[in-house]
Amino acid sequence: MKIIKRIAETNYVRSAIKDKANLSAFKKRPSIRVFAGISVMSISYLIGWPVISALGAISIYLKKPLLIAVGGPLTYGLSHLVFLLGMYLGGIEYAKVFLRWATRITMEKLMDKGF
């Protein structure tokens, strides 16, 4: 396909393939900031659906539907903000390494199949 060929011609894809982008950065010990970011992201999952489920159960038990109608979206929004804080703390370093590797692998497979 023409679109695959055009994507393959971009500098990002060409450099990822030429440099044989890999996941070697994951072998290094992460910094305290990265550990903090991962911890905060983990907490965001605890804030998310488990708390919303508990709010739903309490809402049914107390027969107060507004509790889940208002509290659910607010809790979910808070969970999302906490996750974003974790992403900020964790940094983009590992995401860039992973995306560059994934780009190389995907494009090599697509080009091998003749797309």
C-alpha cells in the first residue's frame, strides 16, 4: 500500500530501522522518580473502578442514585488526573524507547509482507 510506503519513508521510521531500535533502556535500573511515577499510576487504578464500584453499591444500599451519578464521574476524573501525574513523574523516556522499538518491529513486518 502507498500509505505504508510513505510512513516507511519518514525520518522517524528510517532512523528506528537503521539504528535497530531495541528495549535495552529497560535493563538499566529506573530512578526514584520513575518508581514514584509507577506507584502513583498504580494508585490511580485503585481510585478508579474499585472506588466507583463501591460508590455504586453504597448508592444502591442507601437508595441515593445521585451518589453514583455525581460521585462516579468525579472519582473517575480524579483517577485520570492521578494517572497523568504518574505519567509526568515517570517521564517519557521509557515511552519513547518502547514506541521507537514498536515502530521498527511493526514497519519491518509490514514491509516484509509486501505492504
